[in-house]
Amino acid sequence: MLVLYGLACAQVMYYYYHYRTTSCISDVWYDRVAVLWVIETATVVLDSQVAHTVVISKHATRSLLSSPIPELSFIEFVLGATAVLVVQFFYLHGTWTLSNKRWYTKMTIAFMVLIALLSLGMPSLSVKDLESLS
């Protein structure tokens, strides 16, 4: 978990070091990369908190391993869905740019934005399903 986070941090540092420009468009990309890095950092912090709770605080109780930790799982699912949404908007922006903003791609992009926004609400449904099982 921390190794992958370290690789993500290295990738963000590489991006900021090698792709510095002064155009307005690059500032938008910088902001998106920064948002993804903050979301990833928050997710790693929550994962570490869960690992600390399971391994140290509860002394590796087996029953705790089979049940979700509801107070952290909802936040983690929302952070994960937000990261997916930001990445999907990266993809949609690239699709829109490569299509030269033609009129017939507007409906396709609008549909894809709708699907991306609907996918943002799915984690709350799955967390409620998990909580009802326990």
C-alpha cells in the first residue's frame, strides 16, 4: 500500500518537474493532478487508520476482519469515487479535445458526463448494502 503511494508521489513530482509551463490550460491540469494527489493521500491515511485499528488496537481479532468499519468505509468509498470521477473527466477532456469540438460529439460527451456523475453515487449504495449485511 505504501509502496504504491510512494510511486504515485514520485509520479506527481516527476509531472510537476518536467511539465512546467505558463499557459492557462496547464494550470487546469496542474490543479487536477493536485486534486488526485490529495485524494490519494487521504485514502492512504484512511487505509493506515483501518490497518492500525485492526492490527494494533483490536489485537487482530478475527471477527473484526470479516466486518467493515462503517465510519471509515463510507469516506473511503466517496474518496475513491471522487478519484474515479476526476480521472474520467481527464479522459472526457482528452476526447473532447481530440474530436476538435465537433457538433456530433457533444451528445456523446454529454452522455459520458452523465454516466460519470451517476458513478459518483454508486459507493453510497454499496456502503449501505455492506452495513445492512453486518
